[in-house]
Amino acid sequence: MATISEPHIPPPSRYRSRVGMTILLAALALGPLAWIAQLLVVYAVASHACYPDGAPLLDGARVGFWWVLLLINLVGIVFAAAAGVASLRNYRLAKAVSGRVEIAMRVEGRAKFLAGWGGLAGFGFFVAAIFDLIALIAVPPCLG
């Protein structure tokens, strides 16, 4: 019987270390997690500052906590941007690997897919965090 021999495809292990699964998943999850953490922490700090005992403050907002809210928002923005930049790096590395046809069949699909969605999520939640920052600046906290 005649057998059809398939071309030998070397294992992609030496290229996989350039675009690892850990960094792909971390970059994918960091943007949404940063935004969720930012939202929850800002809500908790603002709630406690404006309604310390379950009743609203009569004398208006406390002055110092606005800077804390601003710092929390900026940290969330930095983490979401870092997720987008890491995903962009991963995408470029995956694209560089995809130039080698024999390795592209194994590595390219997973890495480019996760890096692409990580970039969309990172930059999307970066924009959401920017909108939260704009809301913090435009709307005074502790409205009575």
C-alpha cells in the first residue's frame, strides 16, 4: 500500500516561550479586572465618605477623599492600558512567529486570537475607565 507522507513539522516549543499562555491570559483578564476593581473600590470609598452612618452628610462632601478617588481611577486606567499594551506586544510576537509556515499552523491561531481579544478588552476597558474619570471630574461627589 502506498502511504502519503506528511511533511515533518517541528514542535513549536522554542517559539511558544515568546508568546506564553500565562501572559496571554493575564493580558486578556487584566483590563476587565482593573475596571471592575476600580468601580467597586471607588463606589465603596465614595459611599463611606458620603454616607458614613447610613445617613447623608449635611455639611457636604469631605475634601480629602476626592483625591483618593482620583488616585484609584488613575491606577485603574494604568492597569487597563498595560493590559492593552501587553496584548499588542503578544499580537506582534504571534505575527512574527506566523511568518514560519510550519509553526504557524500550531501557534498562530491561539496566540493571535487571545492577543487580539486581550487588546480589544484592554483598550475597551481603558476607555471605560477614562469615562469613569470624566464622571468623577464632572459630577461632584456627595450630592445632597
